[in-house]
Amino acid sequence: MKDMLSAISYGEILWDVFPDGKALGGAPLNLCLRLKSLGLTVKMISRLGSDALAKDTQAAIEKFDLDQSLIQEDDSLETGQVMVRLDSSGSASYTIKEPVAWDAIALTENNLKAVKQTDLFIFGSLAARGGTSRNTLKELLTEANYSIFDVNLRAPHYKMEHLIQFMKQADMVKMNDEELEEIAQYLDIKSQNVSDQIEAISKHTETKLICVTCGGDGAILYQNGKIYKHPGYKIEVVDTVGAGDSFLAGLIYQLFMVENKPEESLAFACALGSLVAGEKGANAKISKEKILEKMAE
């Protein structure tokens, strides 16, 4: 196990506005906070407004003791918000405001230097919806030592040609089964078999490490030409917000910090993701002991 592993998460910080209140969120921030709880050294590159909500955001992040030195301030655009609706099964749908501050993340010497000096650079597709943040992302990717792309599609906030280009640039790609289907259709992959689709995407994008989450049916990991599967863990779902982000954090922790085998890494990630789905909100406190207990069931 590595003593120290550093990661930078790039993209949106926002507030998820539920019918009964608001919660700090954004997939890159959720991921960042979960990685920190697992013992990684983490920073976040993002942008907030100069409004009252930005002050609330800074205060909320302060409670997690997260480094805010790479989070920028915007004088004209507001801090991001997302309206969240939950269906009867706890699955979330989102209405995402635009443009907001994280659409205008600027390229700076500080964030270029930070990415160069960091082990892992993790980014999603949502922060690439606007030209400014997308262009900054492209530049930062040229300096990344190892890049991880969390596809995380939110219609209508993406273009497939941008996604494919980012997949080609990334060392590792994570998506869910619905996103896999959409990408396979776009690339005109004929097979309906999930493993075949993953292998075809790997060949097209030259990505050696691809992970696909399948909701309550676990996840699939493709690594160096081999397929690994885990059926997932049963849980009574409260809400799915942040479950995929925590899954990815668990997988990154296991593969790159613990340097565990693919099968065990996948099991740990599935257990963590399921535990988050069983709690309210994206950033519930979940100990490693609780994860190991879930794995032992």
C-alpha cells in the first residue's frame, strides 16, 4: 500500500436542491470528499460565484477540511445549483442551471503546476459543457500524469464528439450501463453484449481500463484485455445521489493506493456505493470497517 497518493478532481461544485432542502454536491466534489475520507491527499479545481451561496459553499467545504486553494471566484456568474427530483424508488433526475461559475474555470499557472505534481487527475463530462471550462480541461489533461474520466452524462449538457475525444485522452474511463449503451450506439457497435461493447470501446479509444456500473446489479471492470464482474450488494435504497461517485472513489483507492487485485477492488467499490445509496445524501460518513462488514455479508 502506498503511504501517500494525491488526486485532483476537476469540475462542478454546486448545491443539490431537494424538495425538503439543499445539500452540497457535484460529482467531482462528492468524489473528492470520499477520496479524502479514504486517506488520499486531494484538491479540487472549480469555480464559485461571489454571491451568498458561495459563502455557504466555502463554509460547508471548510467543515470537511478540504484544500480550497484551487477553487476560483467569479464576479459575474452565480454559484451552481441543481434541482433534484426523486422518484418512488429513490432514483434522481436533475435540472441543472446554466451558465454558472463552474462553466468558466480559468487556466492558471497554479492549476497547471498542481496537475503536473499530482498522481491522479479526475474529471467528468458536465464541466466540459461550456467552452471556457472545456478548454481549460483540455490544457490540464496535457499535463496530467494519469487521468480518469467519469463520463456521468446529464442531458442535454454534452456532445458525443467531446466525450469520445476525452475518452481517447483518459487512461481510465468509468460510466454506467445506460451511458455504455449510448456510447456503443454512437460508435455503431452492433453487439448487445456488454463485455463486447466494452472491448470495442476500449479498442476505439485505446483505453486499457474501463469500468461500467450496473445499478443494483453491481459492476464490470475491463483491465488489460480481461473482464471482471461483481454482482453488487443488496441494500434498501434511500437515494442514489453520490453512490456512483463513492463507487469510483472506492475503486480508485483500491486500485491505485492499496494496489489491490481487480476482483477485490471491484467488491470494495460496490460495497461502498451500495452503502451510500442506503443513506440520505452524497457524503454520508461511512467507515472502512463498515465497508468490510458489507463485503463479508
